[in-house]
Amino acid sequence: MSRRQKLRISLVTALMVSVGLAAWAWLQRPQYSGLPVLKLGGDFALVNATGTPFSLADSTGRVRLLSFGFTHCPDICPMTLARYRAVLEALGNDAAQLQPIMISVDPARDTPAVLADYVAYFSPNIIGLTGSTEAIAQVAKQYGAYVSVSGDDVSHSDYLYLIDRDGRVRRLFDQQAGVQAIVQEARALMIEPREGV
């Protein structure tokens, strides 16, 4: 093999290595979801279905889906929790990176035990939260949720809040949002770099 051929092979090899390294670096770059950070939400302190204090910060590092509801709800709430279950199933192995949360707006009837049975029916991975009327009202206000309770007459807004691993609300889903749309945006937040980490 001539010196010129050896030089040509060396140059081609160096070029291939450079292209390979550039491709590897491109694949390793941070993947930003493009979802805006909404100006609502924030941490809160309520009680989970076992009676243990729970704050949003307790699930930092996971993407969260949060909704407001109550166990005696005849339609929207069961549909929402069924959608949670479908999202978890569609995520497959990535389901462990998502924490679904339902905050009861009916603390008089939704004791921790009642809430535990209710959310477990849909999935053992869903966290049901309750608290005092005042604490729940404060969380609803933080999230811009409408809640009205008058005896057994309970109504509430029905949005699902997609919350990133740093606790920031990134998307509101209405009841028309499909499971695949939720899964796609949840996955985008799972690989998005965390703030300050």
C-alpha cells in the first residue's frame, strides 16, 4: 500500500470518527419539551389516603398529573381516573416516572380510608389526597381551580394539570385530551433537563 493510500485511509477514518462523535454529542444534547411554564400551581401540604402528610415536593423528580375530584362524583372523576390508568398503561416501563394525584374537594365524605379504596380501584399508583376545607381551598386557589361545596352538592373544574419534575405546571388538559397526547407530553417532560440539576 502506497503512502498516499495510507494517508487517504487515515483521513477517511478520522472523518468517520469525527462524524460519529458529532452524532453522539447531538444525541446527548438536552431535550427540551417546548412546553411553557404556566403561572399557577406550587407546593402544598395535604394528607394522603393512609393519613400521612404529603406535599407535592415529596414526588420531586417525577412528572405529575394532578386533578381535583371527589369519590361521589358520578361521571367526570371516574373518567379522569380511568384516563390516569390508561396513561399509566400506555407509558409501559416509563409509568414509574409518572405520579398521578387526585385531590378530593369533598373532605367531609372523602376520609383517607374512603379515598384509599376509591383510587386503588383505578390503580394502586394513584395518590388520593385530602385535608381540611381551608387547605383544599388554598390548593385550588393556587391552581386556579373552581371548587364549590354546599352540603352534598359538589362541583369543580375538571382540568388535568401536567406538572414537571421540578413542580412547575406545564400544561392543562381538558376532558377532550386523548391519552396519547398526555403520554407524549409526559414523556417529553421525563427527558427534559431539570432546573438547576
